[in-house]
Amino acid sequence: MTATLIDGKAISDTIKQEVKSALETLVPQAGRPPGLAVVLVGDDPASASYVRGKRKTCAALGITSIAHDLDASTDRDTVLGLVRSLNDDDAVDAILVQSPLPPHLDEHEVVNLISPDKDVDGFHPVNVGKLLIGEPTFVSCTPAGVQELLARSGVETRGAHVVIVGRSTIVGKPLAALLMQKADGADATVTVCHSRTRHLAEIARTADILVAAIGRARFVTADMVRPGAVVIDVGVNRVEDASAKRGYRLVGDVDFDAVVEVASKITPVPGGVGPMTIAMLMRNTLTAYRRRCGL
Amino acid sequence: MTATLIDGKAISDTIKQEVKSALETLVPQAGRPPGLAVVLVGDDPASASYVRGKRKTCAALGITSIAHDLDASTDRDTVLGLVRSLNDDDAVDAILVQSPLPPHLDEHEVVNLISPDKDVDGFHPVNVGKLLIGEPTFVSCTPAGVQELLARSGVETRGAHVVIVGRSTIVGKPLAALLMQKADGADATVTVCHSRTRHLAEIARTADILVAAIGRARFVTADMVRPGAVVIDVGVNRVEDASAKRGYRLVGDVDFDAVVEVASKITPVPGGVGPMTIAMLMRNTLTAYRRRCGL
């Protein structure tokens, strides 16, 4: 068997186009475009690159991106004060504080201050809680992107056994909460595995849908995948590669070359889950905008 | 094999005694006892009985129970106004609104209005979210009780495979969130099964610890239990019994008589998880009191 590729790039382009089309109708009604404030503290190159991508996508879709680039040494009060002013700013529908923050800032404290109605990253405890309870909320972008990838690739989650390897607060835990709900695009039997899991390969092999989100290059090997399973690779890891221009290349948490021969569908890295995250951020921003404008 | 019984009554008595002892030291320092406000709307007999039990336990431990018994027809504004006034009342450390509410009241709306700092039921989205994220919070009483039963019975959860049958907002989902955390008394591989799960018996048989929380009498049969597994029965179901005084008796979600021969440890119904719920409520009330008094 050679698995079908799930094309995250194409699916994310479709979603971005949907957001753009919706805005073409909504913006004239609202009389103003949506505003997404993106706060970047410090000069981590990966963070700067993510933020550039988000701002560029905003521009392409008709969303006003409001840039707040702060020096790495910015003090707590200044950051908290900025979040408060963005909460109060009527032109700001959505707020994103790029993670990680410099170590002198408490990430929980900053995120917990964002108005839940503008928390398009879905990281505020109120939104995480609503996700687990099953109330409508902003679902954080990567889990939402995984769900959307599955739905748009015709993968049925209802009654399927989803095994998630990794229990991060950004991916594993919220994705488990999302997929166990009694709801369309969910309704799965969900297992969460992690560093303490015994018999990991055996459990992984029971999965109809296997999600790798541990942040370890090529951790999921072919013997951990049931023939015909759907494999979603959330990992993005740098591995040295002398032949590559930058001296490294990006690989996922899945040993792609081997697993592609076992799975029925699989996401590549790059071009799988990655592009979905920005697309879902745009969709969450659209949702925040609609709610705030009553449209 | 005949399983050892996990004596929830005895363990809950120990916890209540611990709360009582702590209060004997703390109350003189604080200059006032803790206050738990219990709001009961309507006259559902089961709810009234639960509330009586909670108030009685408060009295025994030195917690002031503040009763608000409202007529079933009480309107929305009155209930919301009462919650607001309890939030603002300095003598009230903890607030509990007994579920279910009459159908004209929106339970989410009422719970979401309770100050998260006084939400000893752990049902407010902020507290549910913190639970999933892994921040300190009020863990809702039944999941917390299950965790405590396991810990005090010497059952190691770290690395164990916990299969939870049932995905209710009160038990299954928060218990999954609790036990998957990287933390003492947790750190388990967690699977959540439900009505849509395929191969339920097969999955249940992979459990080191099997938790039944579906609300169906004797649903978990011996063939669903791996020999030597620990079985926690959260269910409380009425079954007709002509020989019983009231015409019914209470049974769990587990077919106890058969499963006791297969499991290594098991909770009885009644006398297992049930008594833990009130004990954990008392402990959450103690925690709320300590925080509010800074002790």
C-alpha cells in the first residue's frame, strides 16, 4: 500500500478563500474590516517567521493586522497594559500573543488577561474549558486544523479510535477534548499517550486515526501503524542535512518514508498540518469579527 | 480471584476528618468559619437528599452551610441575582448550585456566573480549562474523588492505562483531563469510550484501571475486565427490587457479582465513589477558604 497524501496546503488555501469570500460580503455591511492584533515580544527567529506568515495571510484575506513588536526586555506591566488596551479597542476583534514569551514574562498570566471573546488562539482557560464541556468556543488553531483536515479528506471520526501521541497543552490535550465530543467531526473514541505510556506501539496499532504530536523527529515508525490507518503528523523538527541550503531540513514526528507504505492516508511535513494552523486562525478571526459585529 | 473492596466510606471519613482537623487550627486564626452556600431550586427529591447530605456534613466539620432553597418557579433574574450576591458576600467562600435546575433556567448561564474562586464544584469553564491545561484549580468532586480513591488504595496511575467508559461533563471528560496530566496521582494513558465506541469490550479489556461512568445498570460485565484490573464504579442506578423496602435498590454501572471475581480491586455501590463526592466538596471548600483567608 502507498498512502494517499492529505494536502494541507490545498485544504488551507480553500479555507482561506472561504474566509476571503465571506469578508467580501461582510466588510461592506460592517463598515470596517476585521482587526487581528499580533503581539510579538523579543526576536526569536522562528516566532518572527510565524508572525510574518500570519500578517501576510491577513493582508491577503482583507484582515487588518495590527502589529505590536516589543523588545525582548519589555516589562510585565507594559505587556499586560498592552493586552488590556487591545481588549478595550473596538477596532481589534482578535488578539494573539506569539508564544514563547521571554522567560521573565508569565505566559499564563498574559493569556489569561486576553478577553475570551478575542482569544482566537483558544488558549484562555475559559475557552479551553468550554471546549472540554462542549460549549461553542474558539478552538485552538492546530487541533481545529487537524479536525478540519480529517473532515475535508473524508475521514470519518465518528466511532473511530483516535490515538494521540503527545499531551501538550497546545495540541494533544485540546485535540483529545475536541474529538471526544458528541458532535459532528468528532464522536471518536480517544486515547492520549505520552512519555509515560507503556506498550505505546501496541496501543498506537489499535488506532484508526493516529496523531503524532510529540516533537520528536520520526518517532512514529511503521510498526506502530495498523495497515490502513490514517496518520496525521503534527510535528515539525529540524534535522541536520548537509545537502540542504540552511544545513537542516524539516521532518515530522512520523517516519514518513516507511509509514507511507502502511497507512491509507497521511499528512506530509511540510505541507500537512502546518498550513492549517494559519487558516484556522483566520477562520477564528472571522468568527470573532462576526460575533462582535452581530453578523 | 476475588477482588479487594475499595472502601469509599472509610476513605471519605478519613478525608472529612482531615478537613475537620485543619479547620480546628485555621478557624481561630481566621476568626470565622468557612461558608458554603448551597442553592437548591425546586423540589426534586434526589437533589433535596444530596443537599441535605452536604449540609449535614458541613455541620459535622465546622463549615457554615448557607441554605438558599428556592421555589421551582423562581425566575432567571432572581437566581442570577442570588449568585451575584453570593459572589460579593465575604462570608461565603464557596458556592454550589445543585444540579439539575428546572428547565426554564439555563444551567450554563448560572454556573458561568459563579465566581471561579468560589466554584467548589469545579464546573465553571475557567476551572475546567485550568484542569485540562494543568494549572491549579478546583477539580470537580467526583473526578477528584476517583483520583483520591486510587491514590489512597495504593493504585499506581503513572503509566497505567485508564479506560473511562462514559464522557459526561461531570465525570468522564474531567476525569480524563485529570488523569492524563503530567502530575502525581495522574500521568496515566487515558482512553475515553462512549456510546459510539466500537469494540468496547476489547478496549475495556486493555485497561489496568477501568472506570464505569455511563449511568447504565450493570453495563460493565466480567468479559470486559482484564483479570487483575482495578475497577471503579461511578454509576448509581435504581433497579426494581420487590424485596426492598422502597421497591428498588441502587446498583452501579458494573455487574459487581461477576466482576468482583475478575478484578483485583473494586469499588462497591453504594459505599464506593459516592461518599467521596461530598468529602471532596468539603476539601474544595477548605481550599477556597484558605485561599480567601490567605492561610
